Amino acid sequence: MSCKLQGTREKPAKNKKLLKLSCLFLAACCLRLLKINKMTISKKMIVFFGLAVFMIIAMAAMKPVKGRDDFKNLQILPKNISVDSLNGIMDSYKKALGVNCGFCHVMKDKNGLEDYASDDNRHKNQARDMMRMTMDINKKYFPSGAKYIETVNCNTCHQGRSEPPEGN
């Protein structure tokens, strides 16, 4: 089961509008070049169509720009974190604890939908406490000018288990 977060409120409208405008511009240029009466194909037209197709494909492949408020209820991690960064962090937690997303997150709410923002799972607040603890330990005992350098992290104690082994 994959529980990768998707950009929840991405704003694709701007890209769609740009794509529509580009298509209209392309159509107008094509009509002008073809001169409707004479359908002769020149090297310029081939280059123009090639560039136009490339431009449309490139625009369609662009990722939408995300706003700063895409994720709800982030209390420890930065509010403007990217989807890829958040997924990377969550993947590291899953690996360090040997669990899946449902260990901390509500995977089915009353409507049968994933609810990553919910605090109904007690493990989520425990995870936040552990994040604060490791951040404090790293700041106090392993100061570094680099951001997000973790000498002590989840795996330091958990070692792939949901509960740290005895003696840690």
C-alpha cells in the first residue's frame, strides 16, 4: 500500500490557462503560415511546428506551483515543506520504526478517506514529542550550523522497531 502524500491543494489553473493561451497562439500562427489557399510546407514551418509541439509538451509536464498552505496541521515540520521532502521524512520514520503510515495517521476517516491532518491516532502526538526530543538533543549536544543534520534520530533508539528494544 502506498501512502505517498499528494499536493493537496495544488494550483494547476495557472498552468492550464497558460497552455490554452499557447494553443490559441499556435493555432493563429498556423493559420497565418498556411495561408489557407497555398499549403506548401517550408523548412520554417517544420521548425515552427517542432518547437510548438516541444513547448506544449514541456508546459504539460510542468508541476503545478504549490502554495505555502498545502498541508494542514503541521506542528513541527515547516508549513511550506515540499511534497517530496515531507514524503522523504515520513519514509525515514517508517523505516526507522518498521511501520506503515497507519501507525501514526488515520488512514480511514468516517467517510473512508485518508486523513493525514487528524490527531485521532495517539502515536501521532508521540511522534511529535519524539521529534521535539531528538531536535533538542541534537541542538544541545551536537550543535551544527547545517539545518536538519541529525546525529540522533528515530533509528538511534528504535532500530527498525515500533518500540525501542530493552536497554535503550
